[in-house]
Amino acid sequence: MQDPLSYPISQDLLEKQKQHQEDQEPPKSLTKKNKSQRLGLLPLIFLIYFHVSGGPYGQEPVVGAAGPFFAILGFIAFPIFWSAPEALITAELSTAFPNNGGFVIWAHTAFGPFWGYLMGSWKFLSGVINLASFPGLCIGYVESVAPGLVSSTLTRFSVVFFSTSILSLMNFTGLHVVAYASIPLAIISLFPFLVLSCVAIPQIDPSKWMVVNQVGRNKEWKRFFNSLLWNLNCWDSVSTLVGEIKNPKKTIPKALVSSMGFTSLAYLIPLLTSIGAISMDLDDWIDGYYAVIAEDIAGPWLKRWIKLGSVISGCGLFQAQLSTCSYQLQGMADLGILPQIFGKRSSYFDTPWVGIVFSTFVGLSVSALRLEDMRVSVNFLYSMGMLLEFGAFLWLRVKFPETHRPFKVPIGLHGLIGMCSIPCVVLLYLIFVAGIGVYLLFFVLSLLGIVLYFVLGILKANMWLEFNNVDNKKITDEDLG
């Protein structure tokens, strides 16, 4: 008897892909929403921005871990050697597989259903833990300017619970609402940094950018790379909701390039001006320190403005991450990996409401973790998923070399291996230095996920839960166009 989850990919999904490539518009069967509500270029740029960054909030530990010179170098080099390869892979595979689910579909098609499911579980867990970190980041900024305001555990959890619940409701109203709301949220949250940078320019001493070390301090490379990755990862998150985008063949590559440039400037400008304008003590560079810098340079009014900006940025980050998680679950249900209920959409808003509720609940469950613990855990799960994603990308080039790819990275296989090798080295380093606690957490979560995979297989085989019916047809290049 064949494993009930052992199909390579559903024939229905392949037919949708071929129709999408021919028409450059999503087939009507994929969604009930009006085409005018599908995402265009501008809102997608800002949605990706919040998938990845949300602004300089949370950037400070990079400076504290390795000093000004390496922090500046990191925010110049990382977009080139990490963000660009991830974005290129996302552009190629998202346009080749224009369906909700993204990286789950890629691993599923390359290596089979088990690896697609494992990719989905790792990325979903990293996403919901990340989801829980954004309210914590906002609380960190509030505490930096108003110590004791949210000091009690009950107060902290109450703030996280109510803010999470209210923000989750916005996701119900539609992805187009979330995406268009990202535009003013990004502008408002970044504006105080523009003011800070302008005020700081006359005080800049460029020699401070070259400070490599501080007496009495050692480099914290583990924290440095974890913080860098946390600030510049998730370029592939947009792939989970490709089915909601207008003409992804053209829109996704343009949006990724534009968002990458915007994100890099949003990090580098305040970093350069702040480092150059203040006295340097690396012990001060922790989450929330930009608010203190603003007060030193301009006064309490800018400190309060940046504090408000951090809350606004946290709202945008939360909304973007929740949309990624919920549409990923919907895509996995479409593939038949998860029960059909995870693909349920609201009859009024046409949003994956079960995925939204489930993601929110899991995010709240881990919200008690410290922000630093969340970053390490997120990065480890994300790193494992990205290693699988790089492998899937390369193997799909070997397995289906003639497949129609509306956007294709214009280099051969050996060049692609070289392009992926540097990010993989960074990922392997972060995995190697993660620590026994993170290893144990990963082992437990992965084991639970694997057990659940086989439990779902039993439930499907006995028809105790409803799954999408799939075709067991093997994929060929002809199937993929």
C-alpha cells in the first residue's frame, strides 16, 4: 500500500500552474476574491519590507556584538551575499510555482512529500516564534524609555495578549488591507530615523566608523551573526502567498529588488549617522538603544517619537509575518499535506481564517520566551529550512532543467552552487554555535513534527479527516511547462 502522503505534487496544482503561466493571471478556481484585490507592485514592496525588516529597530545588538566597523560591514555585505541569493531563488521558484505554499511546494517537488512537510514545519515554527518576538521588541523599546512601566509578568503578558489579538483581527479583513496598510506604517515608523539622521549629520566623525575593537571587550560573533540574520532574513516569505499577487512573473522580481534596496538604506543611514555622532560604549548597544541616541542627539521629543515608531513597526512586522504563516498553512492544505480545514477561507473576507487563528494561538504560546532566546531559536529553525531550500533549488535545476521559469537566475549550475555556498556557510556556522538548549528544542520539535506527519497519514488513509484529493502522477519537465 502506498503511503497516503507519498504523491510528488497534486495534478490539480500542476494544472493551475500551467494556466497561470499561460494567462499571467491566477485562475478563478484559486480564489473567490475580486482581481482588483490582488496585490500589485507598490503594496508588495512594503509587505516584503515588513517580512524582512521593519526598520532599524532591533539592529543595535549587531553593533554591541562586534563594534562599529564590523556592524557597518555586515549591513553592507550581508545583503549582497545573503539577501541577494535568497531573493533570486525566491523570484525564480515563485514564478515557476505561482501558488500559495511557496518553499513547501519547492521542497515537496524536489524531494517528495516528507521533505515538503518537514520544510513547512520548520519554517512555520520559525515564523510563529518570530511572530511572538515583535510585541517583545516593542516592550523592549518602551522599557528603555519608561523603566518599570511593564515590569510585571502579568502586565507584559496582558500587553502581548491584547495587542496580538487586536492585530490578528486585521489579518481577517484581507491581505490587500495588510499590504496597503504596510505603506503608511513603514513611512511613519521610519520618519523619526530620517529626522535623527538629519540632525546627526553635522556631528558625524567618520573615524568612529572604523573602530574595530573596544578595550576590555571581546567580539561576540554568535550574537553578531544571529542578529544580522534576524534583521535580514525571510526574503522567501512572499512565496507563501504568490497566489494572491497580480502577474507574479513581473511583479515579484521587481518587488524583491525594490524592497532590498529600500531595506538596505533603512538600515545603513541611521547606523552610519548614529555611530558617527555619539560617544561609543558597546555595552549600551542593546535593543532599544536608538531611543536613547535620539534623546542624546535631539532631545526627549525624538526619543518618544522613536518609541512610538517601534510600536508602529511592530504592528507591520506582526501583520506581515502572520499573513505568511496563515497562507503557508493554506498552501499545505491545498497540497494535501495538512487537513482541508487549514485551507478554509472566510466566506466574507476570503482570508485563511483557520490559519490565522492557529498561527496566533501558537505565537501566544511561546511569547513568554526572552527576545534573545527567540532570535536564536528562530534562526536555528530557519537555518535548517534554508539549507533544505537551497538544496531544493539546486536539485530542481538538475531534475527539471527544461522547466519553464518566467524568471530565471541567469547563471549555470556551477555558478548557482557558488552563489548558494556562502549563505550555507553562514547557516552551518549558526547551527554549529547554537548551543545544547537550542539543539534539544529543535530535536523535540522536529520529532513531534515527524510523529504528526505519520499520524496525519493514518488519519488520511482511514478518512478520519478530510484531505485534498491528489493525483499520484509523477512530474516531468513537460508537466511543468
